[in-house]
Amino acid sequence: MIGSFLKRIGVTLSLNDPKWGRGSQNNNQDDKKSSDSPPDLEQIWKDLNLRLSRFFGQGGDGNGDKGKNFNPDPVNAKLGVGAILLVFLFVWLVSGVFIVQEGQTAVITTFGKYTHVAGAGMNWRWPYPIQNHEIVDVSQVRTVEVGYRSNVKNKQARESLMLTDDENIVDIQFAVQYKLKNAVEWLYSNRDQDEMIRQVAETAIREIVGKSKMDFVLYEGREKVASDVAALMEQILTRYKAGVQIANVTMQGVQPPEQVQAAFDDAVKAGQDKERQKNEGQAYANDVIPKARGEASRVLQEAEGYKSRVVANAEGNASRFKQVLNEYQKAPVVTRDRMYLETMQQIFASTSKVMMDTKSGNNMVYLPLDKMISQADASSSKANPTNSLQSSILPSTQSVDQTPSVDMRNSKEDMRSRDNRDSRDREVR
């Protein structure tokens, strides 16, 4: 800007100018003598003052004598001052243009006080000292490490050692990942934001671990502890108006102190053996119990079947007896004879010996049917070998056929005698 101004007033400061520092053109001899001497700065300063005076409307004689020939030009003076002011005003206004990248937010302040937020793209604000802006990256995932720095081996014992509910000490290293959700709160609500996030994370983890047992923290409860820490940090940071959203809590290392690590390893092995034996016992139970339940169910079903069969038979017999009773009431003699004959048929069908009582005397006739049938089979087999097989197959049917013929005659006579006795008894009564 200064170079363009000097060009406008006609001053050229170039080291390549052959007349640089050699005086006026009228002094050729002096120029030759002083060709190797440094430039005349006093003369340059006089020429510069003369040109500036002419630009702002003042006249001079070229030798810097402004008092003798002073001819002011107000129009040129106003134009020069206005041009300079316009240039400075334009440059000042242009300095308020700024660009915000994608995923960033610009917080605008007026005289140091927050006014508004500018989004991504080209924006403009009043230049300094009226307004100022600060760009905040809200899309970046930031990380805070607690209990270690950069590497898990680089432990921070003051942060990592914690006391559990059962009064044991555990060594925990974890990392918290978070994003900004409100750039204004992040900038102006708290001081030293990263350290504040670390302190909140340490406070939350100590509270959660202090309410949990050591075995729960070391083994099965790691994920639960991490989720509880994230939720508690979210609540605390909301109360602090930190403008932060917790993205993830990662447990890098959870272990007992190094001094008792060997004892805890033995306890872990014992616990693993216990779980293995429990699993084996559970597998055996899963194999035996279903079989026992199936056997019990089978027995119950058999019992239910037997019960149903007995009840059905009893009901059938009762129904049959009722039907027989009805028929007996209609014709007692016929029903009694039929029942007698059916019973005797069933009895003689399953026996091989018959004993008959005669009315004429006290003698009892014994018929060994089995021996008689066997002798008949033997004699028939000798006489006709081809019929031996048939005789061996049909002995029972023959005995059955022979038996009822004898029984039926005797049974009829007995039935008649009984009826006669019954009629006589009724007449006597």
C-alpha cells in the first residue's frame, strides 16, 4: 500500500535507478567524483517532502523553502485525504472477512462479549477492535486419558488406584472420548476444559467403583462400569454447562495392584475351575433330569391308561349287568339258564378233567379227558400218520365239544329240579 502511494506522488525508490543517490543533473562533475560514494539521503528526503507538499496543495521552490512560496490548494488536499481515508477504510472492512471450514463453528464477540455464532462458509464481522471471532472444531472426537498417558505402561498411580465397596484396591486405566455440542458453553462456561473433563471422569469412576465389589469390577462388570461412568459424566457435565457430549468410555486396563497380582491370579484360576465343575455338573443334570422326567411322564401315562381301562371295564360290566338284570326281570328262567350255560362253558373250556355226580347213587364218575385225548391221538397217529397233525391241533376243540354235551344234559336236569323245588316252596308258603 505504501509503494502504491509513493508511485502516485511520483517517488520512485529503486536501487536499480542509475541516479540513485547522485544528486541533481546539473552537477555532472560532482556525480563523476561521487560515483562510488553512498546515496545522498538528505536530498532524497527533501524531494519526498516537496512532492508530498504538492500533493496536499502546498507549493515550494524545490529546495524545501516552504515559507516563501506557499500556495495552498484546498481541493487537492481534500481529495488526497479522502482517498487515503477510503483506502484505509476499505482495507479495515475487508479485514473482517473470515472463512469457517466444514465441521467448525465461529463464535463472534463484540467488545469481548458473545453475540452470535457463524456457521461454515465465508462470513463477515466488524473488524478489530469492534468484533472478534474464535473458531472451534465441533466435529473432532477428543480424548482424555485417566490413569495413564499415551501408553498403558505409563501409569499414573495417583489417578488409577481406587477403593472398592469391599475395601479392596484396584488399578484402572480408561479413556474418555467426547465431542463438543455447544461451542459457546465450551469456551466461556469453564476454564481449562481438558483438565476439567479429566477431573470429572476421575470423579465419576471413583464413585462407580466405590459402590461395586472388586470381583464385579475386575471380571463381569467392566462394560457395566464403563456405561455407568459415561452416564454419570454426562449428568455432571450438563450441570457444569460444559457443552460436551460423551461419545465412549473405554476400559484400557483393570487389574489388582502389582503387589498382590500373583495371589489374584491363583484366585482367578480357582474360580475358573469352580465354573468348569459347575458347568460339568449342570451338563450331567441336563442329561439326567430330562430322562427322569420322561420316565415319570411315561409311568404317569401308563397309570392313567390303566385307570381309564379299569374304569371303562367296570363301567362296561356295570352296564352289562344292568342290561342282564333288565332281561332277567323280563324272563328270569331263560336268563338264568343262559347264564348258567355260558359259565359252565367257560369253566369246562379251561379244564382237562370232568367229575360227574349221578342221582341214582353216591358214586361219582371221574373222566380223565386229557389221558383219553392223548390215547386217542396216539392210536389215531399209528393208524393214520397224516392225521396226527390234525389230531394234535384239535384236541381242545374236541374236549370242548364233548364236555358241553354231558354238561348240558346234567345242567337241564339240575335246572328242572331246582325249578320244581322252588315251585314247591312257593306252594308251601
